[in-house]
Amino acid sequence: MVPVMYYVILSAILFIIGALGVLIRRNAIVVFMSIELMLNAANLAFVAFARQYAATSGQLFVFFVMTVAAAEVAVGLALIVAIFKTKASINVDQINTLKG
Amino acid sequence: MTVQLILFFILAIVAVLTAVGMLVSKNAVYAALYLILNFAAVAVFYLLLNAPFLAVAQVTVYAGAIMVLFLFVIMLLGAEKLGQSQVQAWQRPLAIGLGLILAAEMVYILVSGAGGLVVASQGTTINPDFGSPANVGMELFTKYLLPFEVTSVLLLVAIVGAIVMTRVEKK
């Protein structure tokens, strides 16, 4: 079996790449995809520890995270579409006013 | 080196490279395709970790449903190349610096074990049916029944929210 530490390190690397994506990219959709990457990195650590401690609960938590991610993407993309309709831009630097 | 370890390293390289590809690709469609590859690699990790149910859910929910939604919105808005221009010039170097600090902190915590993250290299021995759909389902519908039901409410709220958000307002 692969040591769980390897999985944790890989998960940390993926999480950092995701965080960098949120900070560097200006396209709101790519920022969203980076958030998905971070959620996925956390999921990987969950499953690795679930295997390590033979606990099914860890796998179920990943299941719930997936559900939350799906809900978040549906609402988030609807928000992006609504913003694009009013501002004709999804550059997160230009979305700096609250009133449409 | 066992077969599992070789498989792990190949997949790790694929996962990291696709994540970096998503980070640097100028076209949002390419970024989405890289992310699909990344999710597929993670799904194979789940298979390595005795989680076949999650591996299939990962492919159908993440690589399938969520990423199709992403691609659909990118193409609907024609937003492949939008959002390139940096308004603040200092923003990118600062972001890279902060990312490196985060990486350094994670390396420190993982190496020194400061976060109480000391685990035995050898995993607990598991039943052959650990993580099988039957096992996961049993736990989900007995111990985690309430969270499961709350999830359905969450999805309903998301559906309503998405529809309200994209509704054309009558003047």
C-alpha cells in the first residue's frame, strides 16, 4: 500500500495550485474551477485517511462534499451568467460594485 | 517498488501536470478539459484507495455533470478568452508570493509533524469489502441518514437559487 503521507503531500500540492489559481486568474469561471480543484484535493486527503484508518465515514464525507460542490457550481454559474448579462464581463477585477 | 507505488507516481505526475495546465492555459475551454483529466486521475486514486463507489461518483458527478455545466456556461457566454487583463499590476507577483508562503507552511507542517499529523506508514488492515457500494450504502442510510436528507434540501435550494438567478426580470 502507498503510504498515506504521499497522498497528503499530493493533496497539499493540488490545493496550493488551486489557491494560486484563485489568486492569479481573473476569469471568474477559471476561479470557480480552481475552487473545484481545492475541494477535490481535500477529498483526496479524506479518502486517503479513510483507507488508512479503515473508516467508511471518511468516504461518506467525500460524498457529501461532492453534493455541496454540485449545488455550489449550479448557483455560482447562475450568478456568473447573471453578472455577464448586466456587465458583459466576467473579469473579477471589474466586478467591484454591488449594484447591478 | 511495488506496482501500486509506480501507479501512484505516474498518476501523481498526471494530476499535478493537469492542475498546472489548468492554471496557466489562456483558453478557459482548455482549462476545463485539463480539469476533467485531473478529476479522472483522482478517480483512479480513489480506486487505489479501495473506494470504488466514490471513484464512479467522481467520474459521473465531477468529470461528467459539473464539468459539462462549466463547459456549457463557457461556450454560452463565449468566455473562452475573457478575463486576461490585469487591472492591478502588483496583484500577480503578490499572489505568487502568497502561494509560495502557503506551500512553505504546508511543507513545514508535513515534515515536522507540527500539526499532529503523525501516521503509521502501514495502514490498518481492512476487510475485502471495505468501501464497496453495499458497505457505503449501509452506513449512509443508517448512521448518516439525517445528513443525507439535509443534502436533498440543499440541492432543492440550489435548484431554486439557480432558476431565480437566471430568470429574466419583467420590467
